[in-house]
Amino acid sequence: MMSNTKLKLLLVLLIMLSAICLFNTKVNAVTDTEIEAILNEIPSSMTVDVKEIEYDKANDIILTSVADKLREAGITDIKVSSDGSLDGSYSGITILGGIYDYLDFDSFYKADIVLYRNNQQIAQKEISITYSNSASRNTTDEQYIKNIKLESPKYYEVALSNIHKDGFDVLSMARNYYQNKVNDNSITIFTTAGAGGSTELSNATHGTTILIFKDGILYDLRHVGGEFTVPIITVPSNVSNVEDYAINQLNTYLKNNGFDYVITKLDKGGDEYCDGPDIYIAYGSYSDNSGGTDYVIIRQEQAEIVTDTDTTTNIKLDATTDVVPSGTKLIVEEITSGTSYNTVVTALGNSVSKFEMYDISLMSEDTVIQPSGKVKISIPVPSGYDTSKIVVYRVDDNGTKTEYDTAIENGFIVFETDHFSNYVVAEQTTSSETSDNKPTEDTNTTNTTGQLDNTPKTGEETNVASVISVLVSTLSALGLAIVKKF
């Protein structure tokens, strides 16, 4: 025998199945003709309490009104679809349609309502719309809007990193473009499209529609044709193989964003939609080995001159944007003491007679940077320095010094470097000055002419002479004593 628990569970299941069957019976019991009759009970014209510029709210109001009317008739299995899409697995009543703002001017004031059951159309109705501010329309504003000239740019440039990001789709960019062209705060531009799509590198419409509102009232609706976005790749000016660089950038972007699409080559030029000196068509392949093409804009930067002067030391920087960013600043600090200064003193030793030390660095957007290539530095010749003996060193924190080739130009010591740290401008000692400061192994007191050197001696040489003098005196006294004894 079946337990009470199992009987209760079976009873609940039977009740649920019965409810479902009754529910479906209720929906299916209403014939298509009856549903069409219910739809016809809805007025053919409607006034909505929203402004024309808020037509999306009007769309929701009308679709909701239709759904409410069907529910009043006992039909509850209803789905509202304002985007015109159908769910093939849905067997209830689907309400499609609304205001098709991409068709023509008149359609903006009409809502086309279509009812479907099991993916099949069963009824249709057109409802005329009046907005709360429609009565304010006037011929003066209408003519003003008609006189505005707007031409499509056909395509919109987008940085490669911004492809498919919010705000960089073709309709958003088109709206901003046309709004800026109008340059009138009383006018609002909306853009829409009946169809469109995207690839891995582009977003496009098959026909953009511009809605032009003035003071919240629609005065014009224009079709401007297909538009699309095109990615831009900016190539540094010091890159020699532009196309290889661009292909690498494209494939890196595609890989990092999960696209199974590889660019294999670029061809220069476009077509009637997209053409220019820096427009390329990118050819590639998908995972299914089918071919694909996209437009891409490749522009190589032109190197710009970057200069700056430290006003305290008058040290100058000359570079290009190949190696440092535009707006790079030269930062100089003269060093006269401290740990770094002592390191320089030790590193230079007695090879120089005097020096000046500078901590030189480059700054871009509040960040210390190193150049990607050589830049030119000009340091004023210090007062009193012999230009024939000037030398420039870079001295690292560990005391390693690097000498630079220099030239004297218009009172400046000029050299090139690709690294910034502590720099020293020094006057070298001559070879004779260097040898005077070093002990010599030759103690011969004769000069180069072979003559006796009577020059007074000091230091160790004087001490040796005193010892010899004492020894000579002692030996002389001892000798006299011996002579007297014998």
C-alpha cells in the first residue's frame, strides 16, 4: 500500500498539472479572432502625457495599455517585446512593435502593434499618438530646422583600445558628431537605426536616422546612410616597418579581448565608403578558416622638437618626441655636498683639478622618466675653466664614472646621453701636474742635463741628508782620534 506521504505528494503533483492544463486551456480557448476583436477595442488614437522627445516612454505606455486590455479579457500568458524580437519557444501571446523611430517622420506619431501566438502573427493595429507638447509646434522653428545642413562623415575614428567600449559605438559617436555640428542648445539630436552590426574591429549601421528636436518637439527626421567606426593605430615616428607594427598591435588587441581572429595582411586604400592616404583594409581569418576584412587607420607620428632650459643653471635640453614625450621638463640640481658629492670626489681622485656636479633628470606628467634614445644636453662652460681641458662624466651611485664625448659650442659644453643621473663637468689636470702628486721610484738628484741639482730638499730627502751628515761627522772624529793615538 502507498504511504500517506506519497499519496499527498501525488495529489499535489496532480493539482499542479491540472492548474497548468487549465491555464493553457484558458489561453488557447481564446481564438485568434477573439484576440483581434479585443485589440480593436483599443482606441485608434492616444494622447500621452510625455513630451515628444520622451517618445521611448510613450512606447512603453502604449505597449502596457495593450497588455492590460488583454489581461482584462482573462489572457495572462503575455510577453511584451518592444525591440521587435520573438522567442520561438514561447507559446503565449507576444506583443511586438511600438514606435519605429527609424522609418519616417509620420511613423514617429504612430505605434504599430502586432500580436503573435506560437511565433505566428494573429492580429495587428496602428495607434496614432499625440504628445503633451505637440500643440506647441510652429512653422518658424520648422523652417529653422529644415535649413540646417548635416552631412554624414561616413566613418568615425576610434582608438584601438576603445573599440566596442560604451560610448564608442557608431550611434553614440554619430549623435555626438551631429550634435556638435548643430551647435545650438535648444536643439537635441537623437540617432537610431533599423539594422546594424559589428565585427571584431568595427561597429556599423546599415542606415543611420537622425531625429532633430527643438525645445523637445520633433521637427525633422533624416536618413544619412550607412556609417561605421574605424580603429586608429598610431605608430611612433621612429618605427621603420609601419605595417608590421600595426599588424602586431591588431593581433595583440584581438588576442587580449578573446577574439579568435588573426590579421594576416594589410592593403593600402579603401573604397567609396572609406578612403584616404592612411586607410588600410585588414585581411584576416577566423577559427572556421573563413576570410574576414576590416578597415583600419594607420598613422605614423611625426617627431616634434622638445626643448627646455633650467633657469637656475641655464642647462638646456634638446630632444624629439621620438625619445621623450611632448612637454618633457628638464630638472637640474647643483650638488655641492653630501653622500653623492663625496662619491664623486673619490671617483675622480686627482685626475681633475676642479669640478661642478649636477643631478639632472627628466620629468613627464609629474613622473621621472628616462629617454628611449639619445638627447642633447648643453651646460654653460664654468667661469675660469680651460675649455681645452674640460671633461664630462656621469657618476653612478657606486662610483662608476662614464666619460662623454663633448664639444664646445657658443659657450656651452655639448654632449648626448640616453640616461640621466649625476653629471660632472671637470677640468682635467695635465700629465706633469698628475706626476708631481705621485711618489717616484727614481731618487736621482741630477736633472736632465746631468748637472748637480742644488735645489734644497724637503721632507724625507732632508731627513736622509741629516743622517748622512751626522755619520760623516762621527766617522771624521773617530778617524782623528785614531791618527792621534798612532
